[in-house]
Amino acid sequence: MIVVMKDETPPSEIERIINELQGWDVVPEKLVGKNKIVIGLVGETAAIKSEYIQQISPFIEETIRVKKPYKRASLEFRYGEYSTVTVVTPNGKVDFGKDSPLVVIAGPCSVENEEMIVETAQVVKAAGAKFLRGGAYKPRTSPYAFQGHGESALDLLAKAREVTGLGIITEVMDTADVDKIANVADILQVGARNMQNFSLLKKVGATGKPVLLKRGLSATIEEWLMAAEYILAAGNPNVILCERGIRSFDRQHTRNVLDLSVVPVLRTLTHLPITIDPSHATGKSQYVPTMTMGAIAAGTDSLMIEVHPNPAKALSDGPQSLKPQEFQELMLEVKPLAQFFGRGTKSLQSQTLSQFVTKDYSKV
Amino acid sequence: MIVVMKDETPPSEIERIINELQGWDVVPEKLVGKNKIVIGLVGETAAIKSEYIQQISPFIEETIRVKKPYKRASLEFRYGEYSTVTVVTPNGKVDFGKDSPLVVIAGPCSVENEEMIVETAQVVKAAGAKFLRGGAYKPRTSPYAFQGHGESALDLLAKAREVTGLGIITEVMDTADVDKIANVADILQVGARNMQNFSLLKKVGATGKPVLLKRGLSATIEEWLMAAEYILAAGNPNVILCERGIRSFDRQHTRNVLDLSVVPVLRTLTHLPITIDPSHATGKSQYVPTMTMGAIAAGTDSLMIEVHPNPAKALSDGPQSLKPQEFQELMLEVKPLAQFFGRGTKSLQSQTLSQFVTKDYSKV
Amino acid sequence: MIVVMKDETPPSEIERIINELQGWDVVPEKLVGKNKIVIGLVGETAAIKSEYIQQISPFIEETIRVKKPYKRASLEFRYGEYSTVTVVTPNGKVDFGKDSPLVVIAGPCSVENEEMIVETAQVVKAAGAKFLRGGAYKPRTSPYAFQGHGESALDLLAKAREVTGLGIITEVMDTADVDKIANVADILQVGARNMQNFSLLKKVGATGKPVLLKRGLSATIEEWLMAAEYILAAGNPNVILCERGIRSFDRQHTRNVLDLSVVPVLRTLTHLPITIDPSHATGKSQYVPTMTMGAIAAGTDSLMIEVHPNPAKALSDGPQSLKPQEFQELMLEVKPLAQFFGRGTKSLQSQTLSQFVTKDYSKV
Amino acid sequence: MIVVMKDETPPSEIERIINELQGWDVVPEKLVGKNKIVIGLVGETAAIKSEYIQQISPFIEETIRVKKPYKRASLEFRYGEYSTVTVVTPNGKVDFGKDSPLVVIAGPCSVENEEMIVETAQVVKAAGAKFLRGGAYKPRTSPYAFQGHGESALDLLAKAREVTGLGIITEVMDTADVDKIANVADILQVGARNMQNFSLLKKVGATGKPVLLKRGLSATIEEWLMAAEYILAAGNPNVILCERGIRSFDRQHTRNVLDLSVVPVLRTLTHLPITIDPSHATGKSQYVPTMTMGAIAAGTDSLMIEVHPNPAKALSDGPQSLKPQEFQELMLEVKPLAQFFGRGTKSLQSQTLSQFVTKDYSKV
């Protein structure tokens, strides 16, 4: 249920209304939008008649019931206004949202060593990325596969952040690791396999840090939004949804099926910003550029692309990683397409790439 | 198996080689590409050693085995050259293919009456479509639902063709109807539910008419290409593949999941041209424009979009049909995006729309 | 909508009511159940008020609206009474239904030659099967794979029928073949790939012959029942539903996933009898016996099991075919389990098997 | 890789071989089977030639490479012998395994209060169950739904255990809760949503406690066995696999599709015991009895069935819970069927039920 305030409402009156509502067995939240201030109510609202609320104050314009099971994540809860998730990085604030420029996150699947992660960070920054991705703790199907370098990899990510000023995004798999990862990361990633790890969702919600929430392998859109709701309900409004392909009956050519229709569908359901991960979706680097272009045309707010200096020797997910030069070339196509759709930005303008492209990565 | 000819090979020598190969328990087919002439061999090629074939003529450059189960549909069978399916319409030839301009097919789900189909044809033509779609025989889940007007609807399609010069595409569901539909249609459509109706595939293969083959609801890419192979093996090289969404576990918001990654995947597997149908994929007109843009960015050769003068009163599939004005607006976005990707064409330039947009379709 | 008659209603009154209802823009059908006679109405019943119908005759007990989209296939349409499909074979009538003994259908995927089909028929008959399955027209993924011997195979099936007295079930794929297949077959099979080949459904519906309707690869239960409705609506009440496994994301170990829960689900939705095909569901003969036992425990009315004298040399689907001896051994387990569930029958008692088991099929 | 010892090998020689192998960069594990003692080797075995190992001792019969990616979970790793997981409960040891009697686990979705859990425990014990299930920490799609009573519910489970002597199984969702749950539970349950929560798998592996590992919503069989391998690799051999239905395209009538073919498939791949959960698979209590019977016939080692004193008022999953009397009636059918398949046990014999059935649970 939301309570929409009239434009001229004095701040003190809003506080008074919130105070009064706190006695009603609901949790009121003030949401300041561009056009309207609304007070969101979550809890046992079924029994509350609209008339009762209207009587609290003449400054109340209207009350609207949110019928969706995901309350805070719903577009109605913000009175139809899309939210912007702002992440502070050493290089400045970066906004994720429908009305912001396209944001590119790039980097390797796993942090392997200092040279590798720092150089990759420099390359992707030069090509226009704003965030470096890199796994310290890796969810691997086999217990005998490389599990990530853990804590020491966090230090390397911190180093890469320091050198390049890029924001850092890395995956958290265990509630016990949330705090130490939150010390380094600018965005916490919850992976597809943990989308319904509710303990983890509550814990990352409690940090207040921006969270990139990947869609589960066979999660419905409603389940995905309910998972986001766990984070929002824990008091953390900074959630970014990430589509990374869903499981299908045909896994011969692509690892998953990239469901780009989530972009227009989510726009009708939620105010949260959207990222597309074409690397995990296809599982093959050769298909990444095409699906990147498709994602931009479908209106994504952000992209998450795997880049590795030497995919053939990657400790994980090599086949889906672009080589640095391939990423640079892709970014040269991404930029004008983003501009075509009004999502361009100076940041996407490649800086002088020459200093990086001279290195022969095929020999790394 | 393919036999690649040297550039300077005289035509008579190619004929001689084909004649000789006909004695080998294989079916030889001459394929004239832009760069090379190759002779494709289908049949019991396993036992044939390359050396034997090389000995037939010094003009043979090399022989290559096609390992894929779909021989004629495979990209190797054409020595890596993408094919163009040319359809002759009253308004002239239209090419479907990777190196041709984007082709738009539009029209209603079903042919309802003369006024409706002729006017829709005029509208979609004016907006830039080259083909009119419209069902005469409709595959409907329920036996009590409208099944299409059948033969009389074919006459109306012929009328719309005569009036507008657009090519006609319509679905064929029964081997018994193939001939009469082929008399009217420029392209025969095989629907998703009939993708593995092998009797029908053989029959439409025998006509030689261009065939648009929709992917089955849960057909793998390999099964789809094997279905195309049925048509090709019947002697009909004019096959266009159409992705229309696959079935998934989440059917709450979209009818199917549009698998745009088929575009880059098919490019590595087959030479056949590709169409995307965002209308059936999403099942909701509000998502069609976005997925149309995504499809173009992913590199489709063609689009198939449902347009109905009054979707609310459509006899079938109303919710997924664009209104004429919505289609016109979409085409105004399609055109520059196609040009962005080098797939523009004068034909996509809207003609004077004013004569149509004045009509108030909401009252039709 | 159904009209339930009082017990004492004279037949002439029922006729009178039907006559009167024929003037109402609906199709009335008299259905004589064990406990009740009801008149089913299909058509534009929405506008007909119950009171109007009640006024036709004091012998009308009540009228009930069938809310399901599949009218004739719904359990309500028969006032909750399960139907029995009786098939006349040379050896006598065989009943398929919830209250009848378990019926076993067995035989090879394809009819390969006379000796093979006749001997297999003798073996499966001796082991307790009532029907011989065998494909004359085969739906094959590849156009280059064996497509069935067609018409000549029908003659061989007729021969096997003559020799053994078994009923014959064989697949029909093309509307053009329905009549000639109906001349030989006691049950027409519509395969999974043709479940929504609506032209074919109408045509087999028109024959009046018993039809075994396989569930499509990814057909929902509702779509399956709507496909059955096509046949019923064409005037043919003799439909048997056959679950043969559905497509899933995991195809490494079984070809499909056998959905045994359809048995209890279908019991709540439809009156039609049920067959389970564990051979196509698993795709591997080693899993067939276990799933056969599971199917019986889940309450299936019938089983369809592939048996081939020499699976290693089968022209199609060898890996999923039981050897004759394996089938005999399975039937020795099937019989007591069927009896355990009150579905036993003398027919399941194996006849003297010795005459067959002496033959060494591994050398066929 | 496994090293199979000759029958007469002295124990000291086996110790000597293990000691020697510890120097080889592999982890040797002694596995004492009924027929053979084998030494399993996990690690970098690719480089180890069989001849090298053979030379260690003349008591080595043979060495066999395990090709499956799940080493310890594979049937080969135990030289083809199925393992038995023995759980010690106050009422005595209970064995889960292919050669043991059928074990029934029953109880409510959530622990709601003391009276409810203790009485349910008494009822299910009387009917023949050996374990009580009951959730203290609940994975719920919505953050606003009942999340389980947590620690206080653990106390109630301990009380029910004390009163009835039943073993306790309850779900663990967070690595932080593993120890306190392990203090009360006889079996730790890892739920479907956490099947690939690798941190949790490692932690429950480290406890050594029996673990019931549910199959993920869309986990392949190989992924499921790899998840089990995580637990086994952590040194815990006591893993029971639980099939609870997989996600499909048709969710109208059943929540999931119960994949009973996993039973025969797992028998060919792994030595681990199997449980079937028909309650979560179907999501509707009316289908539970039928699927229970199907599961027994398919050969499951164990069943997990939801029972609630008053499903209509259950705090979670009411629709899929049997009422006590329904469970008692089902057990009266389960017992003879288990005996039919040689999986009977005195424990399945219902004790005097009269003391419980007199209570009118519909009024609880």
C-alpha cells in the first residue's frame, strides 16, 4: 500500500503521518521521487481501509494498494518511477537506471594473480568499463575444480581498484564472508545458484551495499523479484537485477538461453535497474558480441562481460571470455549503439587504447 | 561430402564429373556460389574415399566431409557461403539473406474479411513491409475456436496481393491443402506445431516454393535444421528459418521465450536465412517493439510482425497484434536501426502514411 | 453443459428432449453411463440459462456447466464416470479403462519384414500382450533415416494379426494415409510430434476407430486434452491417452522424463483411459522394466512396450527395445503386480513360453 | 581411481599400501565392502600409471580408473557395491540402502508448536515412520511469509525425539546454523534451493552427520551427484539423495514433475541411497498416495511424506500435507507393496493406531 502526498505537503506533516502510521502494525517508508513523495506501507495492510488513512491528513492525495506479492520491488510502490542505484567508486559516482547511460562491467571470471587482474582492469577501464568483475570465491560444479583464491583474491581486487579507480563487483557465497567482501567490493554479487539462498539475501540486505542479483537457472520472474524483495525488505534499496540466461532443453550450442524479453517485462513490473550478462548466458565468447548488441537494443541499463587476458589458460570459464582486443573492438560498437538509443556517455568513449593493445595477449 | 571445383573449371567438365558421380550411389548437386562452384554429395558417402573422387578430374580442388547430420542445410555444404532466398512478388524480387536488406513481413493472425485484409495490406505496405501474412487455415488449441476461413480466405489473400503487390505468406497445415495454397502464396509457412510433421515437410519440399519453417515449441536447433533438411532433401532449396519463441517454465508474462541467440548460433551452422517473430514469442503487443529492436541488433534477416486493424476484436491472437499506428511507429524506429547495422533499404522508407493514419482504427 | 436425467426417465422422453435441444444452437449427445443417462451439450451454452432447460421436462434432474475448455473429454461431461474404450480384435474384445484389467501393447518400433513381425507378435502374445505395435510409417528426425516400409508394412501387420489374432496399433502421420491404415489397424496411433496436427486429429476423429493419442514432447496436460477434444468433437469417443515422456533440461541419461503423475491428475480431469509408454520415455531398455512397474503402481490402464527380436540390429529405436526374453521376464513380474492392484487378468497369464524361448534371438 | 585388494590381503599390508600411496599426491581412502576391500584414490591420478601401483604390492588385484567426474559418489568407486547409510536414532539404528527395508520419513512442513509436533510425531511413528521431518528454518519465496520458528523449533524437535524415539530430520539453510542444528537433528537436510550452495555443502560435509540432499529444481543428475561429491569430499560418506520433482513447462496441476526414472538411472551411476518426496513433487496431497506407490514400485529406498494435523491451517505447504488419517491409510497400502518388492519390515507394521485416530484432527 502506498500513500501519495500532495505536492505542497510540508516535511513536518510527512513526518507526523509516518509517526502516526507506525502505530498501525505496518512499516512506513518515505520514498522521495522526482515528481512525488510517497509513503510505502508494508505489513498487514489488508485490514486497513483507505478511508482511515485519508483521515490522517488533508495532505494525502490518494492511497493505492500494491497487489503484487513483491511490494517494495514493484513499480507501483514507487508510484511508477524507476529507481537509480548509485554506486560510489574511486573514479566517481556511477548510476544504474533506466534514465542513465549504459554501464559496462567487465573482467575475468576469477581473480588469478595480481598482474592478471590489474592489467585486465586497466584494459577494460581504457575501453570504457566502469566496474571490474572478478571472482574471489567461485561456485564450481565440482569440488575438485578451482574454488577461487578467496581472501587473498580480495586483496588483489582492492589493489586493482586502487590502481584503476574502477568499482569492484565480486560474488559472495557464504553469509560468513559477507562482511569481509563488503569491505572491498563496491557491489556484492549474488550468483544464480544462490538466488534463493534466503539467509544470504537477508545478510547482503543488511549491509546496505549495492547488490547485483543474478536470476536463478530456472527462476521465474516473480521468484526473482521476490528474491530482490528479501534484500529490499532488509532495508537495502540498492538492488540491480541481472539476467544471465535460463536453463532450457537445448544446451548443445549455448549454455543457457538469454531471455532478453525480461527487459520490457521487468519495466512493467519493477523500478529496479537491469543488467544483462551475455557471457554466462551463451557460454561461448563468439556469441557474446551479438548478444551484447541485442541486449542494448532491448534496453538494458548495464552489461556484464567476461574478459580474460588469455582465455585458453583461464582457471575458470575460459570459453566464454573475450580477449582484451575482442572486448575493445566490441566496445567500439557498443558506444555508437548506446548513443543511438540515447544511452551514450563520455565514459564509454574509449580512452587512448594504444598503450594496451600493443601488448600481445596471445602470448601471456 | 562436397567436391570443391577449381576456379577455371569448364562447365562441361563439371557436368562430366556430376555424371560420373551419379554412378556412385550418391546424389550430386551443383551449387554455384559467389566464389566457388561446389558439387554436394548426399547419400552413402562414408565408404567413398576422398582419393577416389580426386582421381575423377584434375579440376577438383578438394573434397570435404560434412559431419553434421543436416547435410544440405549445413554451412559447409555451401563451402561457407550464406544463401539468399529470392521470392518473386508482384512488386518485384525480394531477397532474404545475411547480405540483403532487412525484410519485414506483417499482417493479421487470420484473414477475417476482405476489407480488413486489404486495408491491413495497404497499411503495412505503406509502412515498409514487403510481405503480407494472414492465416487461412489456423492451428488452434481448441476445436471450438475459430479455425480460419480456409479456401475463401485464400481468395481474399489473392485479392490483397493484387491490390498491393505484396508477397503473400500463409500457413499450410495439411498435405491435402498444399497445392491450393501454393497457388496463392508466395511463401508457404510451416507452423511450430507442424515442424516435425514430416509428411508435410516432404510435400512443401516437393513444391519448390519458398518455405518459412517455424521452430517447434521445444525443438532443439539440431531438430529444426533436420526439419529444414527434409525440405531441402525434397529438392527445395528455398527455406527460411523462423524463431518464434520456445517453451519455458515461466509463462506468466510472455507466452514463450524468444531465443535471439539462435541468430549467431545459426550463422555458424547453416547458410539458411533467418526470420524472427516477436509477436508469437512474447504473445503481448506491448513487448513486440522492444524485441523487434533486439532482433535487428542480433542480426536477423527478416521480421514477422502481427498487425491487426482492431486487436480487441480479432478472431485470433488479438493480444499480440500491433495496431496499424503502432506498427507505423515501430517501422519508423526499425528503419534507422537497420541502417545502423547496414541492413537498410529504400523499401523500408515509409511511403506517404497520411492517407492511412487518418482512419480511426479504434472504431473499426 | 450437461443435462442429467432422472433414473425413471422413459427413452422416448429423452429423445424428445434431445430433439428440442437441437433447436437451441447446441449439439446434444446422449451419454449412457452405468448410473445415469446424461445429455451433453456443446456449443454456445453460455447464453442458455439452466432454468430454460429445466422447463423442457420434469424428468430433468439437474443441469451442470462444464467449465473446462475440453468439454467432451472432461470427467464432468460424463457425470464423473470413467469411460471404457472397447477394441474388437480377432481374439475378442479388449477393454481399456480404469475398471478394466491392465492391457499390454508390445512390439517393435518398425515393421521390418514378415518373419520378424510375425514372430515378435507370437512372442508378445504368448507373454500376455493383447496388441501388437509396429510402425509402417515412421516419424524420423532425419530425412535420411529409415522412414518405414509404408504400405507393404501394413500388409505384414495384417498378416501378423491374422496369424496371432492380436489387435494392431500403428502410427498415422498423414491425412492422406488415414483410410488405408484404418483398414488394417485396430487402433490408430497419433504420435507425439503430431499431437497438435489438427488436420490429422480431425481426420482420425472422423474414422470412428479407436485412437491412441500420444502426449506431445512439451505439451501441457490441458493442450493434450484439447487435442483429444478434437477427436471427440469429430464424433469419435474412442480415445486413449498415452504418456511417453516429456522433454526436460536433462537428456543425458533418459531421452525424456516419464511424467507418471499424469495418471492421478488425469483421473481428476478426464474420463479417458490412459496408457504409459516407458520405452520412448526412457529411451533405454535397461530402465523399461522399472518404469513399467512404477506405471502400474501409479494406476495406468495400459502399457506400450517396445520389443524387438534383435535390438542391436533394429532399423529404428533399438536401444529402447526389450529382447523377447526380457519382455517375457518382465511380464512375469507385471502379472502379479497388476493383480496386487486389482488389475489382473487371465490374459496376462503367460501361455506356454517354451516354444519361443528356445529360439536364440541373439543370433537373429 | 580404485585399487582392488585380493581377498586374502592382510590388514597390515593394506595399511602399508595406503601409507605408500599418501606420498603420491592423492588422497587414499579404505573402503570395506561386503565382497572386497578397495582403496579409493582421489586427486591427480591422471599421471599415475596402473603399472606403478601394481608394483607396490602383490596383493593388489587390479586398479580401475573412475571416469565419472563424481569420483566418491560413483558406483565404480565402491567397486559396484551399494552403500548403506546407517542413522542412529533413540529407537535404534535405521539403514537407508538398496538392500534395506523401505524407510518412511514423515511430518509437517514446519514445526508450529509443541503439541502439534509431538502429536504428529506420535501419529507417524504409530503408522510406521522411522523419522520425523519438521522445518525450523524455512526457505520461503516471500520474505513476508512465515520463516520458521528457528532455534525454538529445534527445541521442540528435540522434545518430539525424546517422547517418540524417532530420528529427526530438519533443513539447514545457513552455514552459521549448521552446528546448532546438528546438535538436534539425526539427519541434516539440504533443500532444493541450496543444492548448489557449495559453502553449505562443505560445512555439512565437515559435520559427518547423515545428510539428505534434495535435487535442485532444475538440476541435472550429474550436477546433483557433483553436489553430493562436495559432501563426500569433505569426509562425510553419509549422503542420501532425495528426488522432489523438477521444474517443467506445465505447472498447472502439479507443482513439479516427479522424475521417478532417477531411481533406475542412479542405480547405474552411484552407490548412494535414494529417497522420494512425493509431497513437494506434486504439491497436492490428493496425488501423494498414488505417487508414493509409484515410487515404491520404481524401487526407492525411502519416502519423505508431509503430514499435518490440520493442513487447512498449516503455516506452510498445507495443500500438499496429508491428514494423519490419510497417512495412516496410505501406510496400510505401503506396507504390503513394500513386502511385494521384498522391502518389507516389521517397523512398517502399524502399531495400535486406535489411540490416535480417535482424535478429531479436523478441529485442531
